[in-house]
Amino acid sequence: MLNKEITLETLDQLSNSEVINTLTSVKGIGVWTAEMFLVFSQSREDVLSILDVGLQRGAKWLYSTEDGKKALIEKGAKMGTISFTCVPLSMGGCQPWVGNKLPDLR
């Protein structure tokens, strides 16, 4: 990257937290941006951005609560880990599924 401080090619060898720490050391890159980089550029399926407003709204609706962020944190603690896998739907979107087993959509 700029000034040769971060080599993007080596980030795939680092853990998620190491990538986040590395990227957020650059002025202007925050945790959410680093998490989105992990999900979309590194194809890491084990990243859940609790800072993502869309996920917070989904959790708020799904768990019938006023605080979606808190619900994501609590559910994640109960399950140990949360991973979201996108399953293409006929409407062209992605549906988050909690856990590592995809639902039967037949």
C-alpha cells in the first residue's frame, strides 16, 4: 500500500485479528472497513461485523429486541462463533444463516 508500509499480498497469511490490526493502523481505515476487506477481498467466512448496521437491524428484527448489536454479541457468545454464509436467493440477495450448516432450501 502507500509508502510500502503494508503489503496486501501478505495479509492472507495473517489471522483475522492480525489483518484488522494491520489495516486499522492506516489512518482512515477503521474496524468495519477491515472486516469488510476480510469478508469480500479475502473470502473469510468466519468474520461477523457487529459494527455493520445492516446486521444490527437484522438481529433487531430476528430477535425482537431494541439493541441489535447487543443481540449479535450475546448470540455469538452462546454459540462460541458465528459465521454467515450467503445463499443466493431468487430475488438476487443473500440470506445470512447462523452456523456452519446451510438450510435445506428445497
